[in-house]
Amino acid sequence: MGLVLEGEGYEVVTAPNGKEALRLLQGGLRPSLVLLDLMMPVMSGWELREQMLRDPSMAAIPTIVITGDTRATQRTAQLQAAACIAKPFEISDLLAAVAEAAPRAEA
């Protein structure tokens, strides 16, 4: 997924788990968008987004939730996500959601 986004001109920063992603955000990283898998090790995507919502500067970052749990898509409204994408998904659907949530500035 990261390679596809880089190929489309996006700068990508990844974290192996929710705890590391939170550490990056608390350290000042302010991405234009967060792609959030709900099922991550160490700290789940649910927990990460809840932590993000407690901090206004992190809460403002558009977040696209990605999940393989069809039941979870009904609960994602509480995460205030810009979009929810169910796995498996088409790359074109991901790119469309990313473009809508975090449009790139024209150079």
C-alpha cells in the first residue's frame, strides 16, 4: 500500500504498530492523512484513534480506517474517520478515498 501511494506522489511514513504510530505523532509528526488499520499489534487502531481524539492537534488529522471486520465498519463513526474501507479493497477505492481526504497541493 505504501509503495502504491509513493508511486502516486505521496510521502509515506509507516509504523509497525499503534504504539509506535502514537509515539511519532506525540513527537510532532503531523501527516496530511492517517491510514489506520484497526487490527494492529501492541496498540490497536481503535486505541490509537481514541488517543488521537484526546489531543486536538492529532484529532484534526484526517483518518481513513481500514478493517477486515465487517461489524467494525458500523462502529467507525465514533472514530470520526474521513472514510472507512473494508478489506479486501480495490486500490482505486483507496486512492479515491486518499485523494478526497487529503488532496495534494498543486505545484
